[in-house]
Amino acid sequence: MGSSSVESGTRGRTRRAILSAAAEVLARDRAATLADIARAAEIGRSTLHRYFPDRDVLLRAAVADAHLVIRQAVQDAAVDEGTPSEAVRRLATALVGTGDRLLFLYGDPRSLGEFDPGEDPDSVDRMVTGLIKRGQAEGVFDPTAAVEWLRDILWALVYAGCESARRGVLPRPGVADAVVRVLENGIRGQS
Amino acid sequence: MGSSSVESGTRGRTRRAILSAAAEVLARDRAATLADIARAAEIGRSTLHRYFPDRDVLLRAAVADAHLVIRQAVQDAAVDEGTPSEAVRRLATALVGTGDRLLFLYGDPRSLGEFDPGEDPDSVDRMVTGLIKRGQAEGVFDPTAAVEWLRDILWALVYAGCESARRGVLPRPGVADAVVRVLENGIRGQS
DNA sequence: CTGTTTCGGGACATCAATGTTCCATTTCTA
DNA sequence: TAGAAATGGAACATTGATGTCCCGAAACAG
């Protein structure tokens, strides 16, 4: 029958539903139960075990999935093109669009440093830091700050934007704008 | 003997050690075990149960303690005095100084909305948002942005600063400066 | 329509974290 | 130093999450 990458259609849909539900639930409570996740995915707990034998496998898959979605978003942002400012705007928009996946991945200790060996050595980070370095080289971003620090700021603000949107503090559209404005001008008035 | 608030000296010290260890451990792993916390506090697990009957009690106490420490820090920052910029600088410095407590409290779902009834209706938030409003009124902070959003940014950046310091991305002293610089100018170069 | 696949949910065993109790030992304190 | 307070650690019961198995029902594919 199908090679390993050919899902029966039903299986693929169910699998995606589980991974999506996992990100959604775990983003809000890292200690959530497998039963919680199954409920959110609207499937039976036994079905969940059918797809992911144990919790650890599910978590790794969820991390990998979130990572994949985010990497795709970053790639689509075409971070090498245009001015750094434009690129950052596209990047922020794309990242905000990944929603729960980002909240989940960013808030997971597993996401830092514990990638499956043999996997991509974090092309996401390369693309993001690449953009930042380019911006620094062009004098658009503070060249005296450490690249890692600026990267952390970017993630922190995107994260805050997603959270604030989730809580209704910010209107869904406009989150990216708000984040970019802070990145570019801080919180100051238009002095 | 002592009224309820008079700890025997030893008891007070042990209690503080537990709460401090709890914040430290839970800041890094919310699913940490009571045994982990006891180990970090360098006490026996049974001693921990002697001070905090069950996990829930400990968690509430840890949240209350962290909240107290942070409130004290905010108060010490005398946020009503001087220019908003000066006040924000003092505030950021004070918050960064609370370290693990802030990382723990900020990263805990319990910290949002689930305060013990009859407790202070969050004077911390009142002081912080008060400062932000003052800054907006004086045109120093963007008056078109929602107060809650600016507040969230402040916390997110302070949080990021603590995290980056913990990972060695930023030098311990200078974290507050870095945070304030971003708040005031964003990440741009000195144009 | 029929055989196959997938599903839901119950029953059950397992396991790790938790909470309790007890006692010998160490540490305070008067 | 002697009595009191606090501690650590072992032993044990409990509990909730987890993982496994199984079977009747529903969805799907040909």
C-alpha cells in the first residue's frame, strides 16, 4: 500500500486535528492531560494513543509540527528581500499568524536545545538572526546590541502580541502592526 | 508563645528557603516535582510537607510570595516620582532584580485572575498602569496605544531580559538598561 | 452493497507523584 | 548542658495519569 508519506486522507486529517489540538491546549496549560487533548481534538483517548503511542511521542511530534509550521511561515516571509523594516513587518505578520503553535513552542522547554539529532540545525533561527544582522549592518537596527538579544526581543514581542490578542487586549488584525511599531519605535509617543 | 506572625527564626528561614527554591525550580519547569523543590531547597521532602501540607498550598504560597516580592520592588521604584522615563528605568531595574520570582509568576497561569479573594486587588497592576497612563498623558509614551498593551510589552521585555540574562545572552548588570533602551527606542540604530 | 478501516469507550494493569506517619538524629535555645 | 524544636529519611497507602487490550459501531472504499 501507500508509502509512509501517503496518509489515507482520514488518517491525515485526524493526525492534523490532534497536533493542532495539542498545540492549542498545551499552549494554555503545559500540564494538560492526554484526555484534555483528546477532548479538544474531539476524538477518543484510545484513538489518540493509536496515533501517538505515548505522551513523549506526542510531545515530540507536536514540537516538530509547530516548528514546521513556523519555519514555513518564516520562509514565506521571504526575509532576505526588501528593506529590513519591510522584512521584519512581513516576519511579524507571518509569526503572529501561527498563533497557538508559537505560544506552545515558545513556552516549551523542549524547544530549546533538544531537537532531534539529524534534524535541521534550526534554519528558523538562522533566517531570523540573518535578518537581524542585515538590519544591523545597514544601521537600521542597533548595531551595538547582541544579535541574540535582538532576536529574543523579537520573539518576546510576537509572543506578547499573540497572548494579548488571545485575551482580547489587541484586535486580531493589527497585532502585527502593534508589534512592529514597538520594534521600530519603542513605546514612545511620536515626539 | 509567638503570635502567628512570629516565626521561630529557624522556621522563617526554612520557609523562605522553600519559597525561594520553589520559584527557582518552577520558573524553569512548571511540572517540577515536590521532590525536585525539596532538593533545591536542600531539605527533606517530609520537611517540605511539614511547611506546606500539599502541592496546592505550596503553589498558592509561592505565588503570593512572588507577588509580595514584586509588589515591594515596584513600591521601592517610587513610580510616581520623576519623569516617566526615569520611573520606567527604576521600575525595570527593580523588576529585573526580582529574578526567578518574576519568571515564575509571569509564567504561571494561576497568576492571572486567580488571586485569593479578599486580597489586594492587584496594586502592582494599578501602579504600573498608572505610570503608563501618566507617560501617555505627558506624551512620552504613545497615547494612541491601549494601556494594557503597553503594560504587556513592559512585562514581556522585562521577562525576556531575565531569561536572556539567565542564559548568558545578556550580562547580568545592564539587563535593565537593555530593556529600557528597547522600550524607549525600539531596536533601531541611533538613526 | 460488502468487506475493510477507523473509531469510541470501557475494563484493566502500571507507574510515578503525592500525602501520611513514625522515629532516630541533629540543631536550636534557655 | 538539658529540654524542646526541627529535621531527614524510610515505609506505606492513595491517587490520578498513562498505556494496553478488546469489541461493537460507524465511516469509508471498492
